[in-house]
Amino acid sequence: MDVGPLVVRSVVGGLFVGHGTQKLFGWFGGPGRAGTEAMMDALQMRPVKTQALVAGLGEAVGGALLAAGLATPLASSMITASMATAIRKVHLPNGPWVSNGGWEYNAVLIAAVLSVAETGPGALSLDRALGIERRGAGWALAAGAVGAGAAVLAMTLGARGEGAPAAQGGAAGGDDAAAGEAVEAAQGDTAGDPTTSGA
């Protein structure tokens, strides 16, 4: 019986469901849609309503799929996209260590979900039960590539999107200051928490 994959899927997937619902609904002490949209704007991820919705759904749905062991490579790519965005938009300047607000926690999560994509979700999964399991190095590489590509696309479109009226009315320096404040807030009490990434 494949207990190891089930444990990894349940823990990582379940936590991402929590992170996604924090963004979407404000559950578990999360910011909700309004707070997530404000952070997206400060981090220049626009249009903020779309980015916030996609981020929340990506984490919640990706986590649920991973936990269930359903469409595992897709789930892995969705979580990879969220964590790659978090690394680039928030944690990268701080170096690797989570104690300094760095990216190690995000990288560990990416490694975990891509490992599951390679080894497969295991016997206790919907993929196996339905006879649709896909696994192997090729699937893991594809999940990583799709996730990274989705992150790049979201950030590129976000930088080109229109900001909120308040942001548009300010000087560029004001936008930079707001982004800096959002990043600092994201790294404050929950430095390693991917939900504070603005992703």
C-alpha cells in the first residue's frame, strides 16, 4: 500500500486548499478577495480581480486534485505555478532561507509536488482507481514546465494590466513604494507562507 504518496498528497494538497480558500473566502484567517486583490495591485499583478480569482482557484483546485490523486500532473503544475510566482514576486530578493523571508519553503513544495508527479499518486488515488494514472520523469518535467510557463505568463500579463484608479493616479515611485510595503507585509508574521506571496 502506497502510504508515503498519500501522506504527501494529503498534507500538501490539503494545505493548499486552505491557502486557496483564504484568498477566495477569507477562511482560516485569510485576506479574502478584497485583501488578495489589494496585494495583487501592490505587486503589479493586474487586472487584480482576475489575478486574485485565478490565484485562489489555482491553489484550492490544485490542492484538492493533489489530495485526491486526480489529474496529478495538472495538480502539480498548478501548485508549481503558484509557488514560482511567489518566489519571483516576493521571496527571491531575500535569499533562500525562510527565516529571512526567503524562498526555501516554496522550493520544497515545488520539489514535493513534482516528485509526486514523477512517482505517481499511488494506489490510494483516484487516478489509479479510474485507470488514468500518468507518471514518470516526462510527466514531472512537463508539469514543471507548464507551471513555470503559467507563472511567467501571469506575471507578464500582470505587469501590462491596468492598475486600480488610485494606483494609476500616483507616481511610479508611489507604486514601487506600495509594492515594497506589500512585500514587507507578506514577509512579516508569515514569512514562509505561500499564501502571502501575492500569487
